[in-house]
Amino acid sequence: MSNATTTNVNLTKKDADPITLTEIAAQKVAELIAAESVDEVLALRVAVKPGGCSGFNYDMFFDSEFADDDVLRDFAGVKVVVDPQSAELLTGSTLDYSDSLQGAGFHITNPNATRTCGCGNSFS
């Protein structure tokens, strides 16, 4: 009976995952964090900043400082942190990593984006 209650709970924006990492993306981020060789705990911060040819840019970097209202998630041991404003624009997004003949890199699939530019780093 408690399972039915748990599955019917409405998630608040703070409870919802603003972004999900694929297994491959989590592995690559873990490799990059390990290569940093620092003593502090690092998380991947994913943010949305004004700018770019479509209105907003994605920004990703390693961070060791977190605000009380940041949304923090763990994917296969990789901590991901998103500020509340970015979380609203990212909710439901997926971060993936690919390594192909055309190049290697991270890519965000954002269901909230109504328009994206050719570079894939800007959206509206």
C-alpha cells in the first residue's frame, strides 16, 4: 500500500531531476573528475546562461561549492548540481556523451527548447 502512495506523490521542482546523465556521460564525467586530482569533492555543475544565437547557452564546469537552494543529484557516483533558475529550463533534459568520427563531446537533449542553433550549445 505504501508503494502506491510513493508512486503517486507529486514532485516539486526541487524533487524533480532537472537533468539526467546517460551511463556513458556519467562514465566520462567520472573520468574527467578523476583526472582533476584535487582533494575536494567535485560535482558537474550544469547551468543555463543568457546569450548565444538562440537566447540561452548551456554551461558545464566542475564545482566544489553549492548553494542551499541548488538541486544536487547523483548518477552512478557522479554528483550533478544545478541552480534553481537553470533547473526550470532544464527539467526533463538528458546529458549524453558520444565519441565518433565526427568528434567527441557532450550533448544536452532538452525537451523545453523550442529552437536550437546549429552548434547545439544555444537554445530558446
